[in-house]
Amino acid sequence: MSSVLSSVDQRTQLVGENRLELLMFTLNSRQTFAINVFKVKEVLKLPPLTQLPGSHPSIRGVASLRGESLPVIDLRRAIGFPTLNEEGDQNLIVTEYNRSVQGFLVGEVKNIVNTAWTEIQPPPRTVGRANYLTAITKVEENDAVSLVEIIDVEKVLAEIIDYDIAISEETLDRSLLPHLQGKKILIVDDSSTARHQVKATLAQLGVEIIECFDGAMAYNLLKQWCDEGIDVCSELLMMITDAEMPEMDGYKLTHEVRSDPRMKDLYITLNTSLSGSFNDAMVEKVGCDRFISKFQPDLLVDVVQERIRRDL
């Protein structure tokens, strides 16, 4: 199993190239699911679990890995399927999201595929808002094309972990609130859960939120404004964008914005669940103003307050 992720540390070069690698797996069903390899720390056979009385129904238990306790989430149950059959293939995908480490109990772990964000599409609108998919794509397996469903892990975690959107009094500068009223901020994220978290946090400042579902949508909007003669840097206080998104990721979006003289000075913050020192290097490479990891309400507010102070 370790061979599946033997070269994960070398995969960071894909970031900024509008490409990604997906770890594909099943949930003991015919469907193939995936998550981004960058979120994965390791893959192993399911170790013994210790039960946690009173825990969330999707928490199967706690595993002990090298002396550290790791909550194990039954991913099948978390997305609305019947609980995973203990007689089937059981594997643990250890991931890091939003500065927390957890394990996802899955069925068969298949392989890693390298693809472009342009090949990743949002799920059909007809599936409704209650779905647990952030995107879909097609891959060729055994001379056949299969549909792969990319899990919205942020939504899964948000339903298990209580994310508090409260802003601490130590962070909030109330003297800035009058200057923030009516200011517009563009949020770009393919996860509806992530957009809601950011929107609910910043709404407390009195700012107006404009939402885009992916980088291409955001870039087309900004380009349209420029073509109409709108000064993007005056229209928007800032743009807060995720890194991973269908069609165009946040790094590519930032690069395109910086390459257009009409909008190159737009203040851009990367707000991503990806972890690792490579993010700092990528922020410098593509020219973001700030990088923060999800989900930290105080940091979000600090970024917005820092930005408005530049205009005062």
C-alpha cells in the first residue's frame, strides 16, 4: 500500500500548473471516488479501533498510529450510504485538512491518476445542494472510461466538527467597521460549505460578498468587468480564493489576474485547506498578497482589516 504514495513528496511541482493528482478508491460499491493526493499523508490497512461512546455516528473509532490518536471517519456513512461492511476490503486514508489530521475508512484503494483541472467539472446542478461531491471527472480504466466522483471533504468534516464563526474581541477592530460597510469581496471556492463559512464570518463586518464556484468563473467575471470599463481594484476590496478548483485552480487564477494590467493590483488572498511549506513558495511565485489555511475566522478578519487599513 505504501507504494501508492511513495512519490507524494515530489508531487508538489504540479501546484501552479493547473494540474492535480487524484487518489481513487471505492466504498465497497461499484462507484469510484477520489480526493486530491495533496491532502493525503498515508494509506494503510485499517488498524484496530477504539470505540468512542457518544461520538458522532460517522466516527467509527480512534486508531493509534505511532503513538498518536487519530479519529477514523466511516466515509461511506458520512456521505449517506449504509455503514461500511466490515467483511469487505477496509483501508484507511490518513489526510490533513484545515490543519487537522483524520483518517477516512474506505474500501479498495485503487490508484493515483494525474489530470488537469480543466478536466474536472462541477457536479450537475440537478443533483441538488445536499450532495457530497465537489466535482466529477472521467478517467480511463481497463480500456473503459469511468466516472469518478470527487468528495467534498470540507462538507463532510463540517457536519462532524463544529466550526465556530465567532470573531474574537482581540481581533475585531470596531473602529474599522464604518469603513467596511458596503465594501465588496469576491469569494472563489468550489465547496459550498467553504463559501458559506467565509461568507458567514465576513458578513459580521458588514461587507458584501460576491461568490464564484471556480477560478474560471471568477476570471471571466473580472475580465468582463474590465471589458466594460469597470475598475476592478475599486469595485472589489479583495478576492479570497481557494487553491483547488475545477477548470482553473487558485494559483492559475492568481497568475492570470496578475498578468492582466487592468486588474494586476487586485488584493488576493489564498484561503486553502492544503497544508505544507510549498504553499509559501507558491504564494510568492504567483504573487498572492496573503496565504491563510482554512478555517480560521480570526485570520480571515485580520486579512480584511489589514486590507482596509491600506485605504485609510
